[in-house]
Amino acid sequence: MCVDAARSGVSVREAYILPSAAEKYSSELVPLQAAAQKVFYISDAVAAKLSDTKNTQGVFAVCDIPSLPSDASAVDPRGIYIAAERLQDPANLGALCRTAEALGIDGLITGGCCDVFSPKALRASMGAAFRLPLIDSADLVGLLLSLSAREMRTLASVPDASAAKITDLRADGGVVCVIGNEGNGVSEQVLSACGERVTIPMAGRAESLNASAAAAILMWELVRNGVRD
């Protein structure tokens, strides 16, 4: 992940590397060592203090947190976006980033979420948080209304059988689909700001899905159903 940050243009202030890791990953670490302003070789004891995981690879970096845009001007009105409202589990947010990048989603919009650059979220994203365009909005409702005014289709995902099935969605042009908080779903304010409500058809007795799992299905259907055309 440290190498991914360097390759993705993240500013690397310092790199801390175990000599054993420098030997084991000699070729892989070249971009990190070239990008870092300072490189330090450390002992096992220092690595144990730095690491917040049980099994460390022995490579650490101090990086500047990328500055994220916050308004509608950062959104391509012809693109496909996923918006996350108040997600609090960094593993969910990181997994969402990873899936969005894998499926070719144009960007992730966050509103009131946990820190996408926290260690747990970064690990779950497998570096996608460095590569996927991110927009962090302090006013998700206002952003959605602005996007609607730019003729983007705005969808709120809900566990409601009366909502339109995401599997039946057909559209041209840009779209943004909102996934809500793990416990409470999409807020009433955001629901009101969205033009349509969509749901994932489910069999069995489950009432809802994990946020990152639901987001994965929603994004897959948006791409599969030709919304990008």
C-alpha cells in the first residue's frame, strides 16, 4: 500500500523500512524510496511500535492526506457515481472504494462518512482510495440537488419492495446512486433530494444487505444495464 501511494502521486514525507523488507522487496520498493523525502531503516522493535496489525510487512510511510474536492463541479454529469451517506464502518467504505474502482465507476461521493484515509479503510480499499476520484461533501443534499439541476439522475437505494428494481433500470446519461448508513439507511433529507428510489430484489427472509455488499450490486447493475451509454 505504501508503494501504491507513491505510484498514485500521494506526497510521501517519510518511509520507514525494515532491512529484511528492503532486501525481500528490493525492486518493488524503488518507487516508494524515490518518492519519499526521507527514508529510514528501522529495527523490529520500532516496526512493532509502528504497526497496528499483527503481521507487518515491515514497510511504513508518512504521507500527506490528499485534498478532496467538495462541490458539484468535480462531478462529470455524464458519469456513473456512487454516493455514501454517513457510512461509519471503515471496512465498508474501503470495500466500496475497491469495488467501485474495479467496476469502472467514475467516482465516490462521501457525505458524513468515516475517514476514507484511515488505516482500516485504506487496507480494505487495497489502494483504490488513492486512485478512485473522491468527492467529500459537507452538504450531500445540496450536492445532489445541484447534480439534478445538471440533469444527472439521482437515485436513493432503499430496502423497500415498492421502489423500482435496480435490475430493471435503464437510462442514458449520468447517474449518482446513494447508499445509506449501516443502521439507518438513507436519511429522509437525502431521500427527498433524490429523484428516484431503487431497491435490490431479494428472496428469502433477509430485510437488508451489508452496505458494501449492497453497493457492489447497485454499481454492477448500473454498469451492466447500460447507464454509461
